[in-house]
Amino acid sequence: MDLTMLRQFVVVARLEHLSRAADELHVAQPSLSRTIARLESELGTPLFDRAARLRLNPAGVLFRGYVERALGELDAGRRAVTDAAVQGSGSVRLAAETFLALTESVAGFKRDHPAIEIELQQMSADEMPRRLRAQDIDLCVASQPVPSAGLESAVLLDEAVRVVTPLDHPLASRTSVAVEDLVDEPFVIARKGHWQRRLLDRLFADTGVTPRIVCESDEAAAIQELIRAGLGIGFNPDFARRSIPSYPVAAIPVDHPECRRTLSLLWSADASLTTAAQLMRTAITTWNWSGLDSE
């Protein structure tokens, strides 16, 4: 059992598909199949079910967790040694659901630490806990609650979220709206799993009405443009509204205590963060978020 074998197992476990894993790893599929077979032979148990399709079995799920943590520790150790050898250098891996709110803080960090390499990944909140515990990412910024087992967190920003409409919409002139005012409206909103979509579901939970979604998109700018064009209404946090004030849409407060977004920084409670990651954590948590949250 060696590191190459374990790294290949992690990719196969993630994709549950030999040919796609072989393509990602740039190895021949028969060779990869033999590697997995040798690993199972060394462990004395199958790690995958091979009936209709390749799937991790319970032993494989258990082993994957240990392997991901072990590889994460090795990678963290390698990066820590690099940090120690070259003072002020190193790398940090930062993931977020959206980078709009992080642009200035990350840019400021890069100006202060030009020798540190920053790797940015866009990631769903659902994926963050596993990736942090596996230590293949250092820090995550989430816009919604994330299961906290094994994680540490710091709240960066708690802000109001407003409903956004075309300028000529009947609600546009209102000083505020209730959730009940929105039940018959068409929504242009992010896909399932995104914080905006989960906020919509929470707000509608007590109405007995299913939100009428006419468009799902992962592109924030496209959502705003479709709302401007009159396709439907949506949501915007105060920060985004101030960041792109030229968008010709109306933003109306919602009379509901949960119509808010909480931006949080997350990291693994068990990880030994590299110097670069610690510097990034400090930079993000000490950024002037309160200034962003003021009118």
C-alpha cells in the first residue's frame, strides 16, 4: 500500500466510475482496476460493490474517511515545511459559495502577502464539511448554516436580504413586503443547495405554498438581468445590492426575521493550519465586515 494507490482509491471512491477516474488520473483503466484489486487484497475485504454499477460499500466508505484524513495530514505537513523553509511564502486553499463578498479581502491579503499562492474554489455548502475534514481545503466561506461537527467557525457578516423586482413591478414602490405578498410571484433564483434557494424554501415553509420558480441559474449577474427584464423576482443581500448599485432593479425589505444571510468562515477543528492559512484566516476575520453591513 503506497500513496499513489491511496490517492487513486480516493478518486475512484469520489467518482464511483473507473473510466472517468482513469481519465482524471491519466492512467489506463486496466491498470487502475488492478490497483484497486491489490488494495482490496491487502485489506482483505472488497471496498466496492460491482453489481449494476461501481459503488462504495460500507467498508469503502469507512476506509475513504481514514484515507482522506491521512492524505490531508500529509499534504498539510508538506505545505507547513514549505512555509517554514521560505518565510512569508506557502499556499492557502480557500473555498466559497460565491466570491463576490470576498473580492476585496482576498485582494488585500494578496497585496500584503504577494509570495503566498492562493487557490480559490467555488463549492457548495453541502460539500464543505467533508472537504474540510478531509483537509483538502483549508478555509471555507459559507452563506448559510453548515453542520458544525468537527469544524470551527467565525461569523463574518449578518445582513438583511431584500426581495428584488423590476422597477415597474407593483411591489417596487412598497417600503416593505410580507412573505404572503410573494406567494403568487414567479421567482428567478439559484439552484437547489444555494443559500438563496434555501432561504426561499424557509420563508415559504409556513405559508403552505410551493414557490413558483420560473428560472434557476448559478450566475448572479444573469439572475439580476432576468429580473430587470421582467421574468420574475428574486433575492439580494444588502452587500450585493451595494456592490452593484447600478442594476436597474428595486430592492424591498422583507418583513420576516429570518430573511437574512449570515456569512461565516469555517475550518477543520482537527487540522494544523499552515502559516499561510493562519494568515488568511486572520485577514478574513479582521476585515472591515461591519463597514460593509452599514448603510
